[in-house]
Amino acid sequence: MFNVCHSCGLYRADKIIDPSGSGPYAICPDCGHKHPFQQLPLLIVSGASGAGKSSVCQAMLGKLDHIVLLDSDILWRPEFNKPENKYRDFFETWLRIAKNISQAGRPVVLFGAGIGVPENIEPCVERRYFSNVHYLALVCDDEVLAQRLKARPAWRGSSVQAYIDTHVQFNRWFKEQQNGDPPISLIDTTDVSIEITIKQVKTWINERISFSLKTD
Ligand SMILES: [Zn+2]
């Protein structure tokens, strides 16, 4: 287990990252043991409900063998539902899993809604184990988003006006983050077939991975 020091045995998620020399190393803050590890990029694909994220995720699952693609919803449990600490345990858990998967040499691509908000990820203790976190959001026109949500089966509750309003706002928020810090890349799914969107997402993933392997 990565967070348990191989020398002194203490559990520390907050290891000191040393990128120098033959590293990178994760250094135990208690005993100074230097643990070599793979510091890969983490890629996150997000977007408001109705922007196309779930369809793209479903279509791409199991189709790419140079990355590990996962839907962040698979870990969600009621005990993570703690808005008072901004769901921190949920995001820390995902980063810890992604860090451990990355040790096999494949970058992780995570699909999800809240996980695409940098302020949920960047302050996490586990964020330090990634060379970079790249954010992508699928977006579309407000009216198209509302139409897609209204067209869903009633049991999903997404045709309720308050739900639609929330996600229209979320969709607009993503568009404002294109030049944010960190920036969120955008792919517009308005009037675009899912096949085209999938190609665009694959291109975005491959560009980030090849860029990272050259420079990180
Ligand atoms: Zn130690």
C-alpha cells in the first residue's frame, strides 16, 4: 500500500514529493525514506447533467487500453454525502485509487460531475502524486441541455425545473472556466453526434498523455 512507509511502517498520505535526480520520490515525513513512484497525469472529463458525459463514458469504457477509464459514480455511497466538507473524503478516495492505478504505468481518466470542479481536487492531500491534473468539460447550449433533461424518463427526476436550472448554471460555469486557473478545456456537444464527440474526447486524452510523457 503506497501510503504505508516501506521503512518505518507509518501511514502518511502527505509524503514529500522530490522530483529530482532519478526520482520522483515520495519521502516519508517521519523517517525520510525515499519511495520511487510514477508521477503520471490525471485526466478528468466532466460536464453538467445533459451535456453528454455519461453517454461518452459508456461508449468509451473498455475501448482504450493505454489508459484506465473509470466513472467516478461507481464509488459513491451515502457516507460520502457531506457537503459541509465539500465531499472531501470522496475526492481523496478517488485520487488515492487513481494514484495506485497509475503505479502500473497507465494514466487514469475519470468521468464525473463534481470531480470536474478544480476546487474540489486541487486542495486534496493526494493531489501531489500527479504530475498534472487536466480538466475537460462537455458543454452545450442552454436550450439543448434543458431539452435533453426534459426528454429523460420522469423517474430520474431530471425533468424538474429546479434540476434543469441547476445544471444550466453548472453548464455556464464550465464555459467560464476556459481561461481559469487551472483552465478547463471545453468540447461543445450541441448539434454534434456522439461519434464525433467521442473522437474529440479521445484526441484530447491522447494529446494530454503524449504531452505529459514528453515534458513531465
Ligand atoms: Zn517512514
